[in-house]
Amino acid sequence: MGYVAARGGTEAIAAAEELVRRSRLNADASWLELDQLTERLRYLNDRVMGEGGLWAPQLAARAIRQAEGDVIEAAHLLRAHRSTLPRLCELIPADADELRPLRRIVPAFREVPGPQLLGRTLDYTGRLLDLGDEDQARAAAAAATAAAARHPEDDPAENAGATEPPFPERLLDVLRRTDLAVDRRRDDDPEPTDISQVAVRPGIGRSAVLSVMARAETGALVNLWYRNILGPDNHLHEVTLGEVRHGELPIRVRHPRTGNPVLLGHLRATEVEAIEDLDGADEDRTRFDVGYGLVAGHNERKAIAMANLDIALHRDHSDSGLEQSVLMTTDGLDASGFLEHLKLPHYVTFRSMIERKQAMRTDRARNERKGRRHHPAPVVTPAAEQAAVPAGEVTP
Amino acid sequence: MSAAIDAIRLASTARLQGSASTVVFRVLLEALARPGRPLELPELAMDPRLPNALLLPLALADLGTSFWVHGLYDERERKLAADVVREATGARLAAPNVATFVVCLDGDPSVPSRVRIGSELAPEAGVKMAVQVENFATGAPISITGPGIAEAFITTVGLDRAFLKALRNRNQPPVGIDTWVFDRHHRVLALPRSTRIGVVDDVAREGVN
């Protein structure tokens, strides 16, 4: 695609830039502190980190503040910043079984190993806009938190939170033990593709596809999921979730001199396993298969869409173009960048389009004149209509 | 003090912390936009014994990239420089024909023909090369033209005729070598692969236009 770079209007552009900067820094409202974003708008902050591809709560908050709440713009700022950062070391692959759950549910099965831990979820809160007295509510919440700190063992809200190791076994482990799951694990352990270094195209390995989905725009992934929860028979499939977990994943590196693992810290992640009922003609109908989703931060919607799309892609055998849609259309920066560029001046592009139209019109008028001269208007019958040569190709 | 400990200590001064690597990157980028025009380097905490040419890998190299340091005359200096870059950036030392970044400490004219220049399908694989010189005022006069240069001008960049000819022969955009030349006065200039270098004895024959 060849786009003509915008020239001119530099002063207007600089003034617009200054207007954005000044209005943002000097709005008639109290300044938005970073902890308000990281602590009070945690879903937003997590989403920006996930789509930006960088775990940095404070930087994500700055990006959201600078982007004035435009999620994709904030993710863009974060990802652009990420691209300037050096790679300092390689992490030791994290074991998802070490995720310290803040929330863990198994919608497929009541009696699972380990607890069903609702945790901090909006799943069961009423969707009623709370118009009550917020000062009163905040005072009550503060008192309840203080009371809970004194008697944590009696507090249901506290007990709905984190659990300690040992970490609960997965439903998938149970399915494997009872020979109900297709085993697609592999021993060769290929290096994962780094999608920030390699342009992903259809046919690329699963690690790249999973990475693309982990970094995808949440809305795009949910939309694609909704359009594609189809089995090989093209019927909508009831998808069952085996695990939905949100928790803290330990991040370790090898010490450069001793080679020993060193804990750097934790990042919160959402992990989902989606169980799929295999019923295709060429599939093992006596077993289930499982799709996997893992995204940074607390974003269950995205992790569920990812897990479902992962298994859908496996079952699809690249037949429907789903892989292409996942790889090429779900990145928020990519899609919105292409869309937003339409607002840049396209004067030359459009002028050349106009000139093509005018040239075609001139050409057609000339041909019509010639046609009239050489071929007096014939009586058009259906057969003659079919055989008619397009006007542009009439020769004298 | 052993050479290894010396390298670790020097690397601690050479590691570009925080936004320092971005600041150096901006200068290197600006230099590419104005080929042949010297720019001041930012003030950095780097030990003055280390050649400024190391700033190219120090600012841009990381774990995912590779580098090579060339120096014919002082093996100890060359080895120390390589250790410092590896220690400060995590980049791996590689052969000249595969390295992402090459630092040439002495203007050896064999270097341009030994580094990679990319291909028409992958011009980004062309090497990014830093050359250390004493002074821009010395060296063979060259005329330079190309993108970013409003009017062709004649200058010197501290490099001799043999090196400049070797460089010119390797630059056939889109393939080629992006070169930054660093002097001992804390300045840098760039000769991107898109810049046409006329070495003046040739220029005299062909005429400057």
C-alpha cells in the first residue's frame, strides 16, 4: 500500500498537539493520581497491560492518563515504550500450576480437587447502578475491613480471597487420569515464537497464535469468539470451562553467575481451560479436548475467548480462515492504526481517484460517439445483450 | 585487578540506565537524518577510557542481538571493549558476517567487506556499524549526496580513502551498511547506506554535481 505522506499544515498540527497536552495537564478537575488508576480502575489497567504486552502497572496507569482513557491509545503508548526497552534476561518458563489463585472456579464440575474459590468477581453482583450515599458506604466498608483485620478467620469476604499452596489439581488432570481427554502434549518442547520479533502469518506455530491472542484487543477477540464457536459441523457448540483462574504467577530468572533460579516478583494472570466435546467425523468421540487461554492481568472475558478459539483453531484444520482472522485482525494497534490513518490527508490519493473516474468518463463518451457513428443503435434482443461487448472495448 | 573484573567495573559505568539509551538512540537517529553532519553526544557516566563507538551497541544491543568488536592494533583494548558490551547489554559476541552490530576501533579497511549487508528481501539485516576515529577534520575528503542532504558537500570524517571506498562498494540501497563515526571529541556523524560517497580523487575525475 502506498500512502502519500502528509505535508504542510505543520503549524496546525503543532497547535493541535499543544492543545491536547495543555488541556490534559490543565483540566478544571483534581489531578488523577496513578494509584487511583491501578487500585480503583484495575480492570482497565490490566487490560492496557495485556494489550500493550508489558507488565508495568505504574506505566500502564501513566499511559491511560496520558491517553485520557482511550484504551487502545494507552495500549499503543505502552507497547511503543516496550519496544524501546532492552531485553535484560530470559525468564525461566513459568509453571502455571504455581499460580497462586486469588480466584478459581471450575464451572464444569462441582466436586473438583481443591476449592471453588469465587474471589473478587462481578459474576454475581447485581447490575444495578449504585446511587446510594458513597461516603456512608465507604465508611462502612472501611469499618468492615478493619474488623476483618482483627478476626480474619470469621470474615467471609477475606476467606473468598487467596489460597496458599499446595495448588489445586486441575480438572484436566482428573480427565487425563480417567482417560477422558485427548493428550496433545509434546515432548520436543520447541522454543516459543517471539511475536515482537517475527511477523506472524498463517501456518505459524501454536505458541505464536497463543501469544497473538494474549496480546489481542479484548473486544476483537470476544467478537471473533462469538462468530466462531462452531464445531466442524458448523453448529454452535456448548463450550464448557474446566478452569477459570486469576492469580499471581511467580516470575524467575537464572542468576547470571550462579545459574540458580531467582524470584523477580509476581504478575497477575488469568488462566482458562476450555473443554470441548469432540464430535467430528475424524475425531475421537470418546474423549474431550482442551483449549488454553492465559492473559496478563484480570481479564476473564479475553482468556475464555482465547481458550475457546485455541481449540476451535485446532479443530478447524485451517479450513475456514479462522487462523487468518485471529492472526491478522485481532491486534488493537494494528486494526485501529489502519482505521485512524484514514483521518490523515489523502488529498493525492483522492485526487487520483477523481482523475481515474474522469478518464473513464471521457473514454466512455468517446467510445459512445464512435459506436454511434459505426454501429447505428441496434435493436437489443436478450441474445444480443448477452453477446454485447463491454462499451470500453468496442473497436471501430 | 584482573581483566574480567576490570570489564565488569567498566561495564557498570557503560550501562545506559533509564532513559539514557533512548537519548543516545535519538542522537543516532538524528545523525542518520543528516548524513555527514557531526552532532554532540549527550553527557554520560561512561568511563572516559572506553571509546564512544561502543555507544552504538550500548544503546541498541540487548539479549536478542549480537555484536562484534574489531581492532587490529590493540588486542587488550578490543577484548575489554567486547567484554564491556557483553556485560552491559547481554548481547552475544558473534562473527563479523552475522553480527547485528559491529564496532570498528581502528578504521581497518577490510571491515566493510566482512560484515553483512542484508538482501533485497531483508534489507533490515544490513549491519549497523560504529567506527572510532580520532578527529573528523582528518582523513580523505569525500563528497556526499543522497537523502537528507540538501546540497552535496565535501567533508572529511576521519577515515582514510581505502575504508571509504570499501564502504561505498558495499552500499547498494536497499542493501548496505549503516555507519556511525565517533570522534574523540564526543561527537558522532552518520553515513547511512543511502548516502552516496564520492571519494575525492574520483570526484575530481567525475565532477561534483
